[in-house]
Amino acid sequence: MKILKFLLVFFFFTFHAHAKELPKIDAKFYLGMYKSFDKLTSVATSKFYPDYPYNTSTDTEKENLGFYLGYNFYLDNLLLGIETSFQENIGKDNNPGPNLTGAVTYEKLKEIKLNIGYNFKDFVFFTYLGIGDVHPSWTSYQNDPTYVRDYWSRGFGIDYKLNENYFIGLNFDETTFDLNYLTSFYAEEVHKQSIRARFGYLF
């Protein structure tokens, strides 16, 4: 009988100790808006005009608003999450290159990202990888592409919790995508870099 009591006490304390070691699990939905400072640069070449490559960059409409919705899963301080975002404007290039007329506008950015990060007190440090769609449009070359699908996006950032529900943050984002123009026969590699100031609400 004493042995049985000893085993029961032993298993009780063993289970209690292991229970204390279980990780803390939490989950949060969040939404918010951001102010984005976008810069797009590109290098274009053509097999029909090999002696006339050109470089461009966006010169107007580079400061934009965007919106995002996300879900974070916390295992102790480790963060795994998913986030989707939408941004109406990205930038406009009024000087697309030599012998080209009109302007090209980049707009209607949609992205979905997988986040991984770490929570330290009121700070959350994270990095992410995602895919996105964007719509470039010309004022002069109506037959050129108006949709870029499934480009890769990557970045990192930091959020700071103001209180239990509100947070602010800053993240750096970049991506590269290709445009193949049917009218001018140029292939353009576009590199986008963005700095985003975030404000959000945790549910």
C-alpha cells in the first residue's frame, strides 16, 4: 500500500512538472492600414533593338495607403502567421524610356504572405515570404500586359504593442517581376522596394 501511495504521489508531481513545461498557445486576428513609400526601378532590353536598352524609375504617386488583414499563432514567443494586403496605387513613370510615349502606372497590388517571428516583451520581430499580383497599365500602348500574377515578395519588420489592442510597426519589402511588352518588344525587369509604416488593431 505504501508503494502504491508513493507511485501515485510520484506520478502526480511528474505530471504537474510536465504541465508547467507545456508551451503557452495564443492566437490573434488583426487588421490595419499602412502608409507605403514605394520605389520601382527597371532595366529593359529588346532583341529587336539590342543597342537601345533603357532604365526607368517611378517619379510620381510613390506615397500610398494600403490595408491588411492577418492571423497570428503564438507558441510561447514564437510567431507563425498569415497576412493579406491590398494597395490601390504603387507608382507612376512619366518618362518610360527613349522613343516611348505616354506613362506607365503600377496599381492594384494584392499580396498574401507567410510570417515567422519572435515576440519579445512589447516588440514583435518578423520576416516573411509571399506572392502577389499587380496591374501595370500604359496610356499609349493598350495592347501591352495589364496584369502580373504570382510574383514573389519578401521582407522583414518590427511591430510595437501600444496596449492590449493597438500596435504600430515598420517593415521593409521588396520584389522583382518581369514585363514583356508586345507593342515595343521590350522585356523589362522591375524591382520594387517599399517602406511601410503600419497601424493595426488586435482582436
